[in-house]
Amino acid sequence: MDDFAKLFRNEEVGQVLVMLDTGDEGPEVQFHLKPKGLGVCVIKLGFPDTDEGWERAEEAFASVDQEKAFTIARDALAGPMSCFSSQLTEED
């Protein structure tokens, strides 16, 4: 059976769940993370709903390792979610 999900964990960003899934407009590689003080956040990388789009999504998913998952999570926390910085530093 082919994997559709990978789960990584470290102290800095916590858990990062990476999934290959079907979105509203085609295949997606999704990164699920839960920053302290917030609910689960999802970053979605979408691909065209074509055979080539599925191939590219599957290749992208296969390329995700622990380092790449944590880099994407850190970048998300430093980027758009940085406006929640005071909530992100509080303990749950």
C-alpha cells in the first residue's frame, strides 16, 4: 500500500503531518501543524487535476523528509502566522 501521510515531530515546531490528498481543485500536498495557542493550521500546495498534476504531487510528497517538513513549518510560523507571535509564545 502506498503511503498517503508522514508524521514528523521535534521540540521547536511540534508535530508536522504531511498528507497527499485530493483538494477542491485537484491533488494537494498538505502540511498540518498546531502552533502553541492556535488550532491546527494547514498549508496546501495545489497541483492541476491532470495525470501530470498527480505525478508532480506524488513526486513532491515523496520528496518531503523531516528537514523539509520542519523548514516549511518554520517558514509558515515566521511568515503569515507571525502576526500571532504573542499567542505562539504562550504555553497551552
